[in-house]
Amino acid sequence: MFKLVKKRMVEWPVMVSEPQDGGKIKVRESAAQFELLPADEFDAIYAGGGNDVDMLMCCVTGWPEARWQDENGQPMAVTDENKAKLFNDPLVRVAFVRAVLELRAGREAARKNS
């Protein structure tokens, strides 16, 4: 049985594909807490001129702080400023967008080992 809920929060894996010399990729797995927005709210972000970062700022509600570190190796608290820093990195942004799309599609996360 499926139960319709007002607010659906899910911790979901986030896989960052990091390019390496020689055309290789190293996948770094982390996780984040996402709010699964209703379709009308999700669509309104883009219809109103928003972009992927705007969507992520709404959907990403938390993460295990020790799994996301700044350039000095310090854990990043979950703040709007730190979200903006993370989502400014193109590799991280793509990983978070991919996680949201997997989550919204109800598709199991693609896990890769490297």
C-alpha cells in the first residue's frame, strides 16, 4: 500500500564523479537529506525562471557534516552559504541533480565502485 504524505524526507546517496588523469573517474560517495517536493512546487522553480541551484537550495535539507568538507578538510555545516559553495562546483552540482532525479523517479541509486 502507498500512503500519500504531506512532506517526504529521504536520505539519499550522492555520487560525485571526479575526473582523474588518463581519462579515469573516481566516484566519491556521500549522502544528503532531500525533501521530495510535490510536482507543482518543483515545476514552479523552473517555470519561475529558476535553475538547478535554486531547485537544490529548496530540495537539499541536510547532510552528514563529516561527509562534506571544505578546502581545509573541515566538516561543512548545513547552511545556505555552504550549500551555495557546494553547488558552485560543477561536479558536485551534477551529482546532487542526478540524486534528485533518481529520487523523484523512484529509481534505485546507481552505486559505482572505483
